[in-house]
Amino acid sequence: MNKAPVLLLTFNRPDLTQQVFNAIRAYIPDRFYIFNDGPRKGNATDAKARKDIMEIISHIDWNCDVFRNFSETNQGCGIGVSGAISWAFEHEEKLIILEDDCIPSMNFFMFCNHCLDLYFDDEKIVQVAGNNYTEKHNFTADDYIIAKYGHIWGWATWKRAWAKFDYEMTEWPLVRNSSWLSATFADSAERDYFTEKFDLYYNDIRRPWAMRWFFARMRSGGLSLIPKINLVKNIGHIGTHSKMEFKYKVDLHAALTIRSEPAAVACNTRYDAYHFRYHINKKSLFYPLRQRMKRLVSLFKLK
């Protein structure tokens, strides 16, 4: 099994970057990509953080090929991150991707490498996820799940899959009111939720990259591989992308052995239904009412 290269995405959090760097050092990748988004104009804290991050990565003390991409301008968590992934895929066929606040266990790297090799040519599989935030409800005895919902706080993918990514989501207006939407999201709550999300991201180019990647995955009919236990711990969902503390600080697990694998590439719909309801769609009781009101307002505007 060949070790997949690693892409580390950084910005202005050297204290968190150091912890993730330490985990990558323990993995000892043969090829290591580092992206750092540029400091915001006139922001001395960002400029100081960049110097600190450069110091951290100067301590690569194992034999590997190192590729650095330090942006001169601040590109943000949309174009900056997705552009960095595209940059790394100019040279690689598969890639493990970590942001500066995602600490992986060693078993995360094992899981990624196993799946990246096993499903290398399987067009149905587009992502390997390191997260499982509803791990007590996997609806399978296998050591990993094949499903629609897979997160990106520590993940891996292939060049063939990332080629489907379209930052501008140009197909969204074409499929918004088509049968594709109901075929992809059979539950009405899912359709309402993602219609709202896709509208927001299509109409605002400044919004982050992850929902755009999810749209690309759904458009291709792609599925994710999800470990039966959580393998990556998010340590810093405050500041850069969010003003709220990350609510799902699942304790980091280290013990995963792959003994039982799915017999066929088929979507675990029970997992997806549970995960959507109890993790993704944490809405108030008034959410259905608000959705109906929005539809009524839209209909009124059309008249």
C-alpha cells in the first residue's frame, strides 16, 4: 500500500497548525503539500501568524518532497481552499486533505490509504471521510459505511472525483426544479434544506467551498466512505470560519481495524436518513412553518 500524499490547509492559527503538523509528522508522508492563505490587508496578526506557520513547516525532519503554496493575497475559505486542492491535484492522483484544526488519528491515515487504493477506479465513490458524528447509528456491522453524507473535517479523494468540482455551481439553475432534486433527496425536508443551501451558495460567490463540493458529489451521484467510528477531532471551529463553538466534539478514537467491508457499493439510506435528521438538520420546531411561508411568498411574487 503506497502512502497517499497530504495537503495541509492553513491560514492564521499557528497553535492549531502545530498540532495537526505533529500528527502528519507521525504519518511520515512521502509527498507533503502546504497551502497558506494570504494575510488580510493591513492585518498584522495574520502577517505574524504566517511567519509562525513558516517556522513550523521549516521543521520537516523526515525525507519527503515538499510543495509550498503561500498566497500573496487573501483568497478566503472558498476560492482559496478549493484552489489549493486543485493545485495539489495538478501533481497527484489521490490526496489526503487536512485543515489546520483537524487532528487525525493514525488510523485515519490507514483508513484513507486502504480506501483510496481499493476504490481507486470506482467512479461511484468520490470521497473518503474521516468523521462519523452519529457513530452509534451506522445501521451496518461493517467497519465502514457507504453513504451520501460524508464530512470534510479530515478527508481524502481522487483527482478523477475532484475533476467534477465546479465552484460556481453552474448546473444548479438547470436542475433546481427538475426531477433530479427529488430523485437525489427523496425526503421533502432534505429537498427544502438543500434547495435553500444551494440557492445561497449559487447566489453568493464568497461563501465557502464545502457545500459546493457536496453539490458536485450529488450531481455525479457520488458516495462517501465513512468509518464506523470518528477518526478526526476538530479542535478549532472558532474564529476563522465561525463565531460559534463546534458542537460535535466527539472524542478522538484511535482503534479501527478493517475486518468487514460492504459486499457491494450501495448507499446506506438508513444511515443517511438518521444522519440528516439528527446531525445536519438541527432546526427549530418552526422550520417547516418557515419553509411554507417562504414558498407562499415566492408564489405571491410570481403573480
